[in-house]
Amino acid sequence: MVTFSVVPLLAVLVSALGALLIAWTGQRRANLREFWSVAAGIVMFGLVVSTVPEVLAGRTPGCVLFRILPGVELAFRVDAFGLLFASGASLLWILTSFYSIGYMRSLKEHAQTRYFACFALALSATMGVAFAANLFTLFLFYEALTLVTYPLVGHKETAEAKAGARKYVIYLLGAAKIFLVAAIILIYNVAGTLDFRSGGILSATQLTAQPTLLFIIFALFLFGFAKNALMPLHSWLPAAMVAPTPVSALLHAVAVVKTGVFSTLRVFLFIFGLNAMRQVGADQLALVAASVTILVASLLALGQDNLKARLAFSTVSQLSYIILGAALLNSRGVQGGIAHITNHAVSKITLFFCAGSIYVSTHKTEISQLSGVAKRMPWTMAAFSLSSLSIVGIPLTSGFVSKWYLAVGAVDHQSLGLLGVLLISSLLSAAYLGQILYKAYFEFEAESPGHEEVREVPWMVAPLAICAAASLLLGLFPGLVLSLAGRIMP
């Protein structure tokens, strides 16, 4: 039942207002500028959490701003899926804000006002995607997110940063313009609406009359949401690693890539629906694309010496777990895929926070340079270790919970091949993360001048420790995430 509420609109606007206050405050009052960033995050999280009782009671708070055409509105609403995504993103933004303060100040980065303002706008766009009531609204904020994160990717303003930012925006805007716009126009002509509905918007008559067209539309959506990093439209993600590490964390855990898989699953569950996907054969396309991406990206991660590049290819692989889970078309698989959005977010943001902490303290970026770093940075590497266990899927961590549901979903799907994909990729994850841990803990290099000066930055260690603890807590107490994920099933 939809109930009128302006809370989702306020959640979108609060960080946009924060961005204006950040820009107005400027560099001369850095403490006040960063206060606005943290305050906007706290207010946003409070607004998101305030909708939990209504959603758990079966209501859907929302509002319509204006109508363009019948079935095409700028509208917001909070359902279980949007709430799960928005609550994770808004909470992690608070921690990322504190982390960013430590990172940017320690390195004395330039253009910090632009950085914090764009950061706030990125979260505003993310809330717009999370609470979009239809494809039209989702598309507007999905595109806005690409535009406001472009300056963040190119923040360093070096030739490499500019090239990475160009590739980022060309891939994401190009895929959206070529594939997504066509898909949205076609689905509107077929169904007469762009509203999200549990179970999909397609009738049995439409499925019977136009299965080939609907399969093509599905493929356009699947690859048009290029933020999901499905191969072959994935190379923008490693290229974007030229950005500052907090931006990499934003890209990989809080906003950009999670917006990609969230939007993809919106189409799976609320535009097509599981029965329609099965009837037109769309599930097979998604399963093949996701399986190839999971395995190939894991293998590519093994070959990377740059720490952030290895984590980037890990993200490409892990995102496809989410798509594979939904494409299994059964309750356990879908539930595991949705839960992995949150569980992967807290683990991967920790790994990127750790990479940034290592860089700020040691100025080392390559895995081959990390011998013995755990001795000098015990808190950072302890957090890295715990989150690595979660990415692999070791019991008691959050990653184990979602991977268990995915494995059970593969068994329910009666597919040993897909179960094999999950198991092999977990072994590959253990290999590419285990190598880092081995170097940090069990390899030692001769002491060099200045080596004793390595110190962890408290402003950075505290957020990464909290995120690492969340990976454990969500594994020990997965009830809320699984409950919300279960409510999303049609």
C-alpha cells in the first residue's frame, strides 16, 4: 500500500543541500566545510532509517512530483529493496566522510572543496536511484551520478587521471545513450508504463506475442546499465582507479557499481519479473554473462601487482554474483544476490580504505612492496584480513551468508556448473587476496631509513575498523538484511 510521504524526496535533497553548503563554505573554513559533509550524511541516514517501521509494516511511503505522460512520472517511493540499498549507502557515506577528511588532509590534496561537494552530490543521486518509483526517475538519477562522479575520478588532474575519467564517462554515458534509452522507449511502447511493480509489468499476452523483442529489450538493459561492470563493458572500472582512494571506495562499495547492480535487479524483478525472464530465455543470457565475468575477472585479478587494480577486478567479479543470484529465478538465489549488495559493500569498502591507509602511511601502491607492512600497520592489516575472509566467503562473515544462499540457489536450480563457478571463484578470491596477506604478515624486508616512521592515521583507521567489524556482525546477525531481501521477492 502506497502512502504519501516526502521523506524519500528529503533524503535526495539533503546531501544536495550539503553540497551547496560545502561549496559556499569553501577552503578557508575547512572544519566547517567538512562538518557539513558529515552532518548531511547523518541527517540522510536518519531520514532513511525513519522509513523502516512503515516498510516493515507493509506500507510504501512515496510521493509524485509531476507527470510527463501517462505512466511516466518523476516520483519517489520507499520499498524494501530501495530501503536496503539506501540504508547501506547512507551509513557508509558517514564513515567515508570521516575517512576522506583524514586522507585528504594527510596528503594535502588540492581542490578539496570540489571533492567534498561532488561527493555529496553523488550520494544525492544514489538516493534518487534507490527511491525511484519508475524507470524514468531511475534513469535521470543514474545519469546524474555519472556526471557528478566524473570530476572525482579525474580529481588528480594528471594525464593518467584525465584519461581514466574520459574512459569512465564515455563507457557509462555511451552505454546509457545507446542501450538504455532504446530499452526504456521500447518497454514503454510494449507495456504502456514505466512504473516498478512487484512481479513485473508485462502481461501474458505481451510475453506470448513478442518474446524475441522482449529478449532484445532485456539484453539492452543488462548491458546498458554498464555500472554493473559485466564483461565486456567493464574496463572503465580498473581505469577509474586513478582516482583518490576514498573515491575508489565510493565507486566500488557505496554508490556507482552498486547503483549498476541495483538498477539491473530492478529491471529483473520489477519490470520483467522472474516468470517473464524464464519465458523469454533472458535468465540464460544473464547467467552466462555473469558466470564468464565472475571467472575471467578473478583470473585477471591474480595478474595485477597494483593493489587498487587487483581490488578493482575483484569488484568486477563480485558484482556478477549479484546478477547471477537474481538470474537463478528462485527464492534462495535472489535473496542471496540481494543480500550480497550489502555484504559485499561493507567488505570491499574496508579493503579500499585499507589500501588508502597503506598509501598515506607508506606511499606504497604495489603488492610486491607490501612485505612486512602488517608489523607497522597492525590495525589496517587486521581489518584487511577480516574483510578478505568475507570476500572469500569464510563462515561467520557476511560474505559467507550471501554466498551460502547463492550456492543453495544454484542447487535448487539443479545446476552443478553454476555451483562450480561459485566454488572456483571463491578459491581464486582466496588466491589473489591470500597473496597480499602472506606478503604483509610472513615476508620481511631489510629495515630502511625512515621505515620506523610509518604510522597509521587515526581518522582513517577508525572508519576502516568499523567497516571490518560490520563484515563480522552482518555474518553473525544476518537477520535484518535477509528479512528485507526476502520481502523483495514477488
